[in-house]
Amino acid sequence: MADMRAVAAELRHGSAARDLRADAKFDRQLQLLDQRLSDQAAALEKFKSQNSVLKNSLIYLPFARDDLLRDLPPGTEVHEQFDALIEKVMLQSTRAAMDGHDAVAADITALQRSLAGQPLRLREKFDHLARHIQMIDQFQQETPMLVSRLTSGSEKGGLTEAYRDYFARQQQRATTYQLFLLAATLLLLAYAIAAFIRLRGNTQKLQLAASVFSHATECISITDSQGAILDVNPAFTKVTGYSRAEVLGRNPRILQSGRQDAEFYARMWQTIRESGQWQGEIYNRRKDGVVYPEWLSITAVIQNGQVSHYIGSFTDLTQRKQSEVAIHNLAFYDPLTGLPNRRLLTDRCQQALASSVRTGKRGALLFIDLDHFKTINDTLGHSIGDLLLQQVAARLSSCVRKGDTVARLGGDEFVVMLEDLSENTVTAAEQTESVGENILATLSLPYLLDSHEHRNTPSIGATLFSGKQQSIGELFKQADIAMYQAKQAGRNTLRFFDQDMQNTLTKRIAFEAELQKALENRQFQLYYQIQVDEFNCPIGAEALIRWIHPERGMVSPLEFIAVAEDTGLILPIGHWVLETACAQLKVWQQTAATRDLVLAVNVSARQFLQENFVAEVQVVIRHHAIEPSRLKLELTESMLLDNIEDTIATMNELKTLGVQFSLDDFGTGYSSLQYLKRLPLDQLKIDQSFVRDLVTDSSDRAIVRTIIAMAHSLNLTVIAEGVETEEQRQLLRDNGCTHYQGYLFGKPLPIAQFENLVHETTRSVVEIAWQI
């Protein structure tokens, strides 16, 4: 009915009223509909009221019956009449028929007569119940008529006919609206899909950001615009020692160490206000009070032109600082004595020379070598020798001024550099001599080494410098020559570089000239030292240069290689070695016994760092048409210290050609361990200085084990040089080293003798294999 009223109202006053108002038929039908709706509304209200009363009376009737029957004697006629009345009323309520109502009234009258002699209270109860029964009977008669009035809908037919024309007129308009709504719906659907995709993307970004925040290794804190901490990540709590609950709501000032003053923080916040961010290194304090360095970055978050939050992120630099100190110490200090090493000494010498030029004051270098130190190592062991070196270092440091330098070059060689001496040469020499004599006296005092008293003396060579037309290399040579003069003078003495030493330098110049002629006259020859595996099978050789002098005979490389390095002759000599070695490889490739041999060629630092070195190697390989993998270039540890990036780049270029690399004399350098994993090496070569005392020296054994383990961890082969005894080889093999080189297998030999050795060694291995 409410729907019909709404329809009528819409037709009379809605958007269609203007079109329908001119239709008289429709207007009459609409008036009839209004009248009918009003009549039905009144009938509905009456139906609802009577139906509610009827429902309650029917519910009440059984209870009233039971109450009345309790007061009647059972089995009486009145009792039976009353039961019949109640049953008739209840059955009448379940039927929609109009008959039976007069019978109910007659039964009520009959019961009233039967109860005339009963108590007043019982009659009153029945009268009350009779009124309910009469009302139920009345409402049951009226209900069908009310339902008929409510369901009558004949007026709708005329209204429908009147509305048909209006519907036809509006159908076309509705079709147009439907098309428009369809298009709008499709647009809204597309927009909703796009919005959903953006929302999902934003959700994923938020989830990713939350994951990054929780799992970041950097410590992150978020504060409001006033500096109150809103959140921190797990890394923050791990580094600072504060739990999240302890810092929420507090200011990051709780971490301040006091090392930065108020002015520092004022400048920091001024930068943040101006640029929106700041970063730098500061020191903060953990919860346990430990001060630590960190790299801090602060960024201001701007919303609507105002700072809403600050995001601080920092990295704990403790490990990095410790690593930097360790690397610095490895690079510039001797690990045994803690003294500056050759590199740091060279740097300080350069500064001293520059200072001497500016001030005019002189300086001095004193080279100190312990007399008979090797005897101590051989008789008492390297551990006692190390104790002596440590005590010597401490005594030397006590003999000089604060601004002077005491350094250890290696072994038992020490250097003292004195600065700010007199401008007068004689006075400066006297000052140097005074320090030298003090060193002689101090180092000659008894040493207590592992509960044993021991005496030792030094030999000292000194030279003065003024910084004019002097190089560090020349100064070192002069002091070194003077030191050897002190040894020749009987040791335990001090000698200055003098004219006699200059004569020695003159001889050096003559030697350089002879070396140049040796190159021109082809006086050099390659010798080959065999390399074998654990079964004594030849696997390769090392090419070693020899100078066959027409008058002196064979000259050791130890005598001329250093001179060649200093003069630059090492470049043409190195090229000759490379050419000769590759030519020999070509010959070997044609013979089954030598086809698989790998030839190792030593390369100097100066040669390796030449810009055209890669091209030079490539040309030689192509010229001789050799297999590049049969050529192995041996580099020394010391050459890796300078220009490490250029060295790695050159090695990588050569590796692309197929050339192999071996790191020679491994373990004797200064500080290349940090770069080892970056070098494209194939092999580590254990220096013979560690192999020599391998059987008797536990320190050497420990070093060798470490080198072998390191090589294996980097997937490198390892070869030991200087193997002279079966005991040494056995120890090396037991520790995982299976490639060897040394006099035990063969000394360096000319090519013909070397090839004979290869054939004999191979034949011996085959014979042993057949016997097995």
C-alpha cells in the first residue's frame, strides 16, 4: 500500500505530473485510487487492531479455561459443556467459514443457566471468559470482510490503461538514459579498476617499506617535528642497547657522547633547516656507556610546507674504524715490533727532505744491522730471535728524540732517521755520532731472552742529508754501504759514508755499463728449474736468467737484477726473457714429454706496470703460436702494494688471453692480504725462507699451513720453492701442498740438461708405476 501511495504521489507531483495532468481519464482514475487507498488504509488499521486483540484472546483462552475448570467438579455436565464450548471456539478460529457463530452464542447462554446456582466468584470468571469468546467470535466474522477490502484492486486497471500511453512516451527516453548510464557505468568501472590497481601498488609499497624498515642493517629512527622518537627499527636497538620501549617519546639526545660541543649541533641543525638534510661522522654513546663512531644522516620530512617528521639513519663505524687501524698498521707498521716499516719510513724521509730544503737544517740516516743475528736464530730458534728484535726496537726508541723515527726494514735491519740537526755539516755529524754511540752502548747491554742472558752488538752506517739533489734511494744506498763498511771494520762500530764508499759507487756505475753490454752482446742465458707434483711427475719449470760474463764467468742474478731495476735495463732484459721463454715453449709443444709443461717467468714491477705490457705479451704469444695457458707470469707481493688497481686491471686483461699468474715469495710482503681475494691468481708460491727451517721451526710450519689453507680456500694451487730434503717435502705434502720446486728435484739447468732431467724423471716415475 505504501508503494501504491508512493506511485500515486510520484504521478501527481513527480517529474511526470506535467505530462499526465492534461489527461482527464487518468486524473479520474487517480482520484479513485486516492480514495481507495484511504479506505484501505483505514481497513488496514482496523485489521491490525482486531487481529492483535484476537491473537491475545486466543492465547489467553486456554489459560482461562484451565483456571475455570479447576473450580468445577470433574465429570459434571457443566464441565462437559464448557469443554465443548472451548473446543468449538478454537476450531472456529482455525476455519475461515462464516457459520457456527450462532451456536457459540447459544452455548454461552446454556452455560450461564447451568452456573446459576454456582458461587459468585465462579460465575464472574465465566462471564469474563464469555466476553473474550464473544469478542473472538465477532472479530472472526469481521476479519474476512477487512481482508476483502484490503485486497481489492479493481481501480488499478483503469489507472494502468491511463498510464500505458505515458509509459510508451517515456520508453524512448528511458532507453536513451539507459545507454548513458551504461557508458557512465563503464567509465566508473574503469576508474574503479585503476584505483584498485593503484591502491594495491601503494599497499605493496607500504609493505615493502615496512619490511625494509624492519630488516635494514642501518639503524633508523623516526621523530616528530619536536624531536620525540616515534619509532626505531631492530638495528637501532641492537647497536644502541636501548629497547624500543625505552626510547619511544624521548629525544635522540640520550645518545650524545659529549664529544661534539653545542656549536657542532647548532651548525648541524642550521644545515638541516636550510637544506633539509645533514650527514656526517659523529660519536654517540650506547646504553652501557661505551662511546662508538657512527655515520649519521638526518632528513627532514616536509608536508604542506612544514616539517612533520625527521628520519635519522646511521651506521655503526666501530668495525670499520678497527679495520682501518688494522689495515693502516699492516700497511705502515712492522707487526713484530710495532715500528714503522719501509713504506712509512720512505714517506717520512720524503717529508724530512722537503723540510730540510725549507729550513736548511740537516738530517741523518743510520742503518743498523745486528751482528751474528742468524746464529741466534739457528741455535736458539726464531722465537728467541723475535724476542731479541722486540727488545732492540724498544731500546732504539729510547735512544732518540720524540720527532725522530725508528723503523724496521725486515729481518735484523733497523733504520733511525734524525731530523732538525745543525745546519753545519761538522756539527750535524757530531750530533749523529753522539746518537750512534748511544745506540751502540745501549744495544750492547745484556738481553734477558726467555730466562737466558744474551749479548749482541750492532753495526751502524750513517749518512747525512740536506735535501738538495738527493733522492731517498741514494740515501738508503749510502747508509747501507756505510753499514757494510762498519761490518768490515770488525762490527760493533759506527761508520759514516765517505769517499771510499763513493769509490764503490763508481764501481757500481762501471757495473751498470757492463750490464748494458751484456744485453747488447747476448751474454744472458735462461736456466730452467724443474717443478714436480706429489708423484715426482714434471709439471713445469721456472725460467731463471743467468749472466755468463766473459771474464767473471756466471754472475748471480742477486748481483745484477737490482742494478737493472735501478737503471731501467730491467725492461729490455725482461722482454728478452719473455721472448726466449715463449720460444722455448713453442719447441716443447712439439714433443710429447714436454708438451704439457707450464713455464713460469718472473716479471718485475716496472715491467708489469708498463702501459704496453699486455700488448707486448699478446704479440709474443701470437708470434710464437704457443698455448697461452702454458705461460705463467710470477709476480712478487711487494709489486702489488703500489698501483693496486692498475695491477688488477692488467692482470684481468692478461687473464682474458689465457695467461696464468703465480704470486711469488708469498708471505714476505707487507700488506697485500686485503687485496689477495681480488687478484685473478692461479697459484701461490711459498717462499723458500719459510721452507728452509720448516722441519725445525714451529713458526714456519704454522705460516706454511696458513698459506696452504688460504690458497685452498681461494681455489688456488700452491707450490713450495727451496725444497731440499725429503723431510721438507713430506711435511708440505702432509699439510696439503702437492707441487714442489728445489734442489731435491733438480737445480737450475741449461735447456739441454733440463730436458734430459725431465726425460729421466718421467722415466723413473713410469718405472715406479710399473713396479706398483
